[in-house]
Amino acid sequence: MTLVTIALMGAVTFAVRIAFFGPLQPSSISPRIEQALPYVMPAVLMAIIVPSVLLAPKTDGGGPSWLTPYLVGALVGFAVGAVRRDSFFLVFASSVAAFALTGLAL
């Protein structure tokens, strides 16, 4: 069921993008839209990540109730991304490592 959901989400995302950008010729996209395009992916990722971080299940360990592996992973990824802007894999790996280590520690 999960794979079907992922496939359907991908199909809907593709359909929305092709409906908006498909009819346009590359030379007919306005400069304002071209300027905004680099910010689309980070905005979509934030829309996916923020609810999962804020609504993450609380840990049963002895740590603070607000401290979750999701929050630590997101903060570490943000910090590494602020320093190393062009290294996606470093940001991703550091976030996953922080998430895993915090999950083990709590």
C-alpha cells in the first residue's frame, strides 16, 4: 500500500508540474518565474519536513519531552546546510547521523 501511495503522489506531482509548465515554451517563461524556480524545491521540502518534526512522537527516555530525534536531525541538517550550501549529501548524511545517534541516546 505504501508503494502505491508513493507512486500516486509522484504521478500527481508530475501532473501538477506538467499542467503548469508543459504548455510554456522555454523562451516564454517570464524572468520573474525563472528567478523564483530555485526556491521551489526548498519550499516544498520545508512543507514536508516541518510538520513531521513538530508532530514527531515524544521519546520515553529521561531527556526533555521536546527533544526528539526528528528535531535534532532537522537542526543539525539546517546548521550544516547553512555552512555548506552546495553539499546536499553532506547535509543529508549529517541529518540522518544526528537522527540515529539521538534515537540511540534517548
